[in-house]
Amino acid sequence: MFIILDNAESILDPQGADAREIYDVVEELSQFSNICLCITSRISTIPTGCKWVDVPTLSMEAGCDTFYCIYDYDRQSTLIDNILEQLDFHPLSITLLATVAYHNRWDATQLANKWDEHRTDMLQTDYNKSLATTIKLSLSSAMFQELGPEARDLLGIVAFFPQGIDEKNLNWLFPTIPGRKNMFDKFCVLSLSYRSEGYITMLAPLRDHLCPKDPKSSTLLCTAKDHYFRRLWVAIDPNGPNFGETRWIASEDVNVEHLLDIFTTIDANSEDVWDTCTAFIHHLHWHKPRLTILGQKIENLPNDHPCKPTFLYQLARLFQTIGNFTERKQILTCALEVWRGQGNDNRIAHGLKDLADANRLLGLHKEGIECAEEALKIFEQLGDTVKQASCLKDLAWLFRGDKQPDAAKEAASRAIELFPEKGQEYQISDCHRVLALIHRSKGEIEKAIHHYETALGIASSFGWNDHLFWIHYSLTRMFYDQARFDDANAHIGHAKSHAANNQYDLAVAMDLQAELWFKQDRFEEAKSEAFRALDAFEKLGVTERADNTRKLLRWIEVAMNKGMSLEMVLPPMRIDFPFSAQGT
């Protein structure tokens, strides 16, 4: 005999009425050798002697097969595939969606439009079977009801955040809720949520259904928002002792981005929301550089918005870090125009200084020199010695790019003299980097190594990954040119380790690693590394870098097909990348 107890969560709830008697009956049935008992339930508490089998979501192939077994229009439409993916390939949701679409005879386009309009509210068939019913069944269980009135609100918070809730943050986010850890344990027992890599999260259909429809009306969500905002308002100082603590954003960036995306829409007149949006982009710049959906919202703000130039400034820094220098220059030009209109000399000087750097990275050195010199004059008038030194450092980079090594060396040396020894270590280290490059261009390798090691020693003390990356990258380039491949391999390995959270830097390192393998006739490794670099550049939209990597791949293919070495395929001059970031 094969006995099935389907959707048995209500009768198996250990807190429910008659639960003990039902468990006794199940245990008694389990004793018979000629009976196989199968129980399906959202509740993970099971009677003694039963074996628990977790039923996962479907694979993409199985999800599509399930859908098209019911719905036989527009076979293999990408529109439908996208919806199934948004449903996390949840079997019940797929079945309900296919049934509704079949009954209404919607084609793929109509179904996609209905989904965009109604989301999981449309997962209800004509015979009154729905996703909402199965969720309500769990929410009405005695086990859930005993958790108290705040349990439903907590579920809404889990549903609101795409990543769910970091288990380490329960005390920090919900300090006023007693028994919070027990509540989250019970959510998992009831299969309303599950644990994944340290987060308590839930399947997309449940998340969509349980998410607060009006976020501002959820007191608990607004409290969580305030906690996140206060955490983002902490100043980021790479020279400070608490710099490492701000790296928390690297693991929760998706949650924070979603929170800000929602509240910049529903609370668009709040200065706190927009200030926090800027702080978030500042955090991304330092700890997880990537494009953000918030960028377009900032650019679309009216020019008379009091904080728009500051927003644009932070956005420009982010574009710099991911290697989109053209976009960075356009944004800075817009911000500078607003600052000039406001007559704010301090902001004008800062804008000119950053615009000078943007021009440098685009190879427009003379234009950059003009901007930096104008900024230097303003800072001299304002009596700001540190900013004067910073402008001189920028001029050193620009003079070096404009092939004026003596002027570059003088500017860098003056900058080091003006910078205070404490509090400006990052800038001083950067000066030693440009001095190293100047000596390297003159063939003074030992002097170059001395300045690189000085810069490395300063940066290592503070753990500046971006700075350490470019020092090791530059050393790799230098040893590559000298055919010191063991040294080059060692430094490119260090560069990769410091580029872990920066996709652009990592792609640049992989690109150079491909060159390095190619130089040593290790073609398969070179090809693999170059493909990974190309994929990253294309995703970031860095077309200049992507084009250079495609050229390298073509050379690799030629070499592999004809058995040539790098010297036989390429001209004597090494591959040159005019768009290398940070002046390397």
C-alpha cells in the first residue's frame, strides 16, 4: 500500500490540535512492512522514523518542460523563460502560471505584460487554487500564530530585501523584538524561508507576495532603513583606523541598492534619502566598484537640486574606478558647470582637479594640465596647502603623460614636501608611484624599484587594495619588459589578490596575465585568461579595453594555429594600452 498525505502541514503542526494523536497514527502506520507512507508538507518537523527528503526548485530545463506541458503556445519564448527565472523555478508557481496563461489563451507577449502588471497576484486558477492559499495555510498554522503579531512584519522584511537578512544582523536590525532568533528558526521550519550562505531568504514568488505593498507604512521596515542609513553615513577615511569596518557594504550592496531604489522613488523629496544614496555610491567606490541602477536617477535630477553636483561627483569617482573614463569626464563637466554657476571657489577647484585627472586617463594631458594649474591657483588663493600638494601630484602624473619627465619629477617632489607626514599617506604613496614610473621611463630600474617599494610599504600598512593593485600591476609591467618572468608572475598574482572586489581591476590583471602567458608560449592559459578578461570588459562596457583584448585573442589564435611564439606574431614593441587606469 502506498499512502500519501499531501499538503499535510496543517495536521502535522506540532502546536496544532490533535497533533499528538496524528503523530501516533503516522508512527503506527510506519510500522507495517507492506505500507509505504509518503507525506508532503511545508513543515520540516516530521514523525519519528520518517526520512526527510528536501524537494528543490526545478532546473531551467525541467521548469520549461513543466510549463509547456500545460501551456502549448509560443514554445521556448525567451519572454517566458525570463518569467520562470523570476519565479525561481518554483514548481507550484510555474504550474499556476501555465494554467492561467492556458485558460486565457495569452501569447508570450500578453503573458509578459500581465506578469509585469500583476506579478504573483495572477497566480490563481479558475478553480480557486492559488499561491496565496498555500502561503495563508502556513501563516494560519498554530506554530506561526504562537510567534506573535510581529512575525508577519518580520517576514515582510525578509521578503523586501533581495538577499534576505544577514543572520549576523538580527540583533542590530531588530533590537526591540524579543525571541527574534527563534522566530527566524520557525520561519525555516515552516519553509517560509531558508538559509543560504549566512542569509535568511525566501523563494522569489513568496518574496513577491509577502513584501510590504507600501514600504513607508511598515514601521519595522522604516526602522531597518534608518539602521542602514546610519551605517552608511559613517565617513570613509582610507587613512583612518576604522576603514576596514566600512567593507561591510561588499556583502550587502544588493540589499542597500534595492532599499535606496525604492525610497528614492517613494520619498523623492527627502534629502536624507539622497544623501544616503551618495554615501552608498561612495562606499561602492572604495569597496565594490560596479555600475548601479541609482546612477541614472542621480543624472536625471534637476540641475537646481541643491545636492546634484555632489551626487555627480561621487558617481564620477565610481565610473573612474570601473574604468569608464569618458562617462566620468562628461559627469564631471556637468558638475563643474553647476559649481561655476554657484560661484563656489572651493568646489570649482575640486571639480577642476578631478577633471584634470579624467583628462589624464583619456590621454588628454595638455587639457588636463590646464585644469590642474587653474585648480592649483585657486587653492593657493584659498591657502589650502594640502590641496596644493594634491594638485602638484596630479600635475606630476599629467607632465609624465605629456612626456615632460623633469617637470613631472619636480612636481612630485614638491608635493611630497608639502604633504604632512601623517594623515596624507595615501597621497604620498601615490607620489612615489609616479616617481617610480618616471625613473622607469628613463631606464633607471633600481631607482624605480626603490620608489615602488616605498609606495608599497606605505600602502601595505593601511591595506589599500586599489593602491596595492596598481603598484603590483606596474611592477609586473616593468619586469615583463625586462623578461624577468618569475618576478612578473609573482607580482601579477599579488595584483589579482588585491583586485578581488573590483571587476575592472581584475579584468586588467587577467589581460596582463594573458600577455604574460603568451610571452612564455603558454597559449592555452593565455587564451583562457584573455577570454575571461574580454567577458569582464564587455560587461563593464569598457570598449577600448575589450577591443585590445580581442586583438590579443586573434594573435593567440594565429600563434596556436601556426606554432609561432609571441615575437613571431607581434611587432617588437609590446602591446600598449593607452587607456590604462591610474596612469600605469
